[in-house]
Amino acid sequence: MNKAENSYYRYCAMLMIVGFNAAYGQATHDQHPPASSSYNVRGALGLEATDIYESGTGQHEYQLLPNVELELRYTHSDTLNIGLGFEYSRELEGGNNSSPSEYTTSFTLDEAYLEIANRNDSVLVHNDTILSLGRKRIRDSREWFYDTQVDGFIVQMMSSDESKHLFLSLNREQWINSDFLHHHDSDPVNNLIVAFEYQPQRKFDIGAFLIVRNDTSSEHDSPHFAGISARADVLDNRLSFWTDFAAVDGEDGDEGIKGHGFDVGVTLKSTTEGMPYVTLSYAFGSGDGDEDTDFRQSGFQDNSGEFGGVTNFKYYGELLDPELSNLKILTAGIGFRPRKKISMDLIYHRYEQDTPLDELRDSSLPMAPNGQSSDIGTEWDLIAGFEHLGNIKIEIALGYFMPGAAFDDRSELMLLDTKITYDF
């Protein structure tokens, strides 16, 4: 361990101690807001360590990321909400190659919004209307369509029986500077997001989505997405299924875009505690031999969820982690939940390209396919989550990727990712 790394580990330890002291101080601080108002302050201390090892060369790359998150909420009479969210992090990247370790410090504004709610007891279809202005996080339940912060305005309308929900956002990418320590120019990209969700019965949701991107720069990356979804927990929560489908058209530079993709899956659970649950899913993103016109996701997606455990994970592979574009992904998994707040999942992924190309869109792999074969390879993931330690949550992910014939370099890759989070 070199001097820079040793100093950095000491810094991380000091950061955690300071955070715990801050948490204790906050817990003992007593505020007395007016009866019609409420304040809520919460935060999290996190430490994530990631290491990727390549068997053929013996090379490994690591990342150490401590961070502090703070959220502040103010509510007045159930009609006015103000939210602020900040995150401070200092990332260390390095490895056993000759390159020096690199530090990246950021202090970001995650959320800053004003929310006004109009609530009434009428029998109109849309009973509650909520208008949000500023930066706010939006997400769908599987984070397949979007999971991101948007800068602009959001309108949400809900029916009196809460079975219908209309969501609309008009926003501009990075309109509000997100990092106080670094200046980023605002991208001249405007987005329209519309989502309608209908719940015909409890724990059964049907949705329709529309995402229109308007890039006014010279790149003119302006895809348009239309999608539908169905997600449900039935048979006393013993069976969960999902169906997501999207079609994309529009323009990428001087070329047209046209493609489609879908993700379908099912999880079977037992009513007996500690018994295993099994998952089978298949995802497809079309490809026609040109990476500029293949199906792609919205760019807002996170592709993160859980099959029955206590922790989210990257359901297209912790190591490969691709965007669903020109890909076929078969996933099978078995999981155990011996206690309410403890789970373990073993996940298998099989990858093939729809059309052989020398590119994987937005993948974490350090190498590119050769474009001669569609066999990308297989990955095994082991995911463990623990929430039994008070406010501390531990998440561990092991990944093992075996490249297929699409790679000239057949070196196997291994990943170890550990997250420790303390909520206060």
C-alpha cells in the first residue's frame, strides 16, 4: 500500500467518524416547528469498494468511493413541499499497472425543488394535482424506462381512488449546474416525458410511457421512445411478473433510428420463510448491423431492481452491465431470504448480440467484441444483502464473466463490489 492510498484510507475513516458524530448530534437536536408545518432531515454515510480482476493479464483495477448524502424536506399544510439533496464524495481509482492513482472530488446538488399540491375531495377523474419546479428525481418501478434527476417542471395528477396516475415532465439536461466544485456547460437537450399508470386492482399496474428527446446541438441525437409495461404481484405475492416493451425512432446525427426492445420475466416465491425463490427472464434489444440505428434505451435508465431480496442489483449483470441494445439476455436466478432483512441471490446471464458488431453500447467491459461472432459470453453473479444491523446496510456483489467467441481476448473477469451504508 503506497503513501497516497494509506492517507486516503485514514481520510475515509475520519470521514466516517465525523459522520457518526454528526448523526448523534442531529438525533439529540430538538426542533419545534409550527403545528401546520413539518421538517425532515435525513442523511447517509456510504463507503463503496470495487475491484475488477482480469485473469489473463493479472491486472486489477479498484475504486474506493466514500460519500455523504444529506436530504432536507419542509412541508407546509400538505400543500407546499420544499426539497434539497446534496452529496459529497471523493473517489479514488487505481490498480497494479504503472498509472498513478487518481482522485476525483465532487459536491453535487441531487435535488432542489418546490412542490405545490392542489388537493380536493371532488369526484373528478384527477383529484390531486402536484406541480414541481426545479431538480427532482424520477423513476419507474424497475428503472427500465428512467431513473434520473430532471431539471424543469413536473406535473402529477392522481384520481380520487388512486387507480390512475398521470405524470408529465418538460426538462432540460443539466440545466442546473450539478457540481459545486466543477462547472459543466448545460447541454442543449430538451426532454418531454409522459407516463400514465393504471391500477385495475391492488398490486397490478399497467403503464404507458412516451419520452421525446430534442437535441439542438450539432450531434442531433434525438430519439423518441414509446413504451408499455405491466407489473404485478399475484397469488398472495407468490408470483411476480413484469413485461416492458419500447419502440424507438427519431434521428442520430444524419441517420434515422428505428428499433424495439422488451424485457419479460417472472419470479416464483414460497409462502414459507426461508424457502428459495426462482426467477427466469428474457430481454431483447434489436440490432440491424449499424450501431447508430440499433435499439437503445432512453439514457435515463438504471436497469436496477430486485427479484425477491432486500437489495437492488444490476439485473443485466453486475460486471457487464450493458445497455439493452443489439442484445439478447437470458437470465435465471435462485434466491434465499432466511430472515426478513437478509437475502442472497445467485444469478446467471447468457448474452448474445442480435447482429455481430464490434461495439457494446454503454458496457462496463474493458474490451470490445470483434464483430465476427454474436456470442458475447456468460456471467454469474452472487448478491448478498444485510439490513439487520440497526441503521447499517451491507451489500456485496461478486461477478464472474466468461467471454464468448465474440472476443479475441478470452480472459475471464472477476468483480467484487462492497457497499456499506449508515442511515441517520
